[in-house]
Amino acid sequence: MWLVAAGIIGSIVYLSVLERLRELAVLKAVGASNRSLLGGFAIQAVLLSAAAAVLAVGIATVLAPVFPFTVEIPALAFPRLVATAMLVGLVASVVGLRRAVAVQPALAFGGP
């Protein structure tokens, strides 16, 4: 399931980068550093992963009492889930991050 989650987060970040290629080219043309571009997309990936993990915690909390058998979720499982999800999201976004750094500033001036 972590591989599926990584694939989904990676795909979303990659598509986000593809949608913003011209904007990224303009930013690079006016002097934005690769570090700032990477930071923005890394934050997006981490927030997306954290939101998914928090949603999962809420669903687990709501569904646990209605299961036909006893479900015990240790209190430490929730923060671990959120931290692990954020790490997986960050790692999964590497392909998109590499694409964001590779964009050429010439694209901002009417390139393909």
C-alpha cells in the first residue's frame, strides 16, 4: 500500500510540475534558485501526504467501533503514520522535483 501511495503522490506532483513548466521557466529566467523551486514542490508533496494521513486517521477512528471484532489502535500509531506518510510523499516526489529543476529558462520566451 505504501508503494501505491508513493505512486499516487509522485504522479500528482509530477503532473503539477508539468502543468507549471512555463511558470517555472519564468521563475528561473528571473533568477529563482533551484532550491526555492524544490522547496515549493517538496512542501506540496509533504502537505498532500500529511493530509491523506490525517484523513486516514479520522476514517480509522470512525470505523474502528463498527467493526465486528475488536480493533485496537495504539496511540503511537497515528503520529508514526503521519511521519511515514510525509517521508514517503517526499521520496515519491523526487521525479517531479528533478523535472522542475531541469526546466530551461528559454521556455519562458516562447520555446516549445
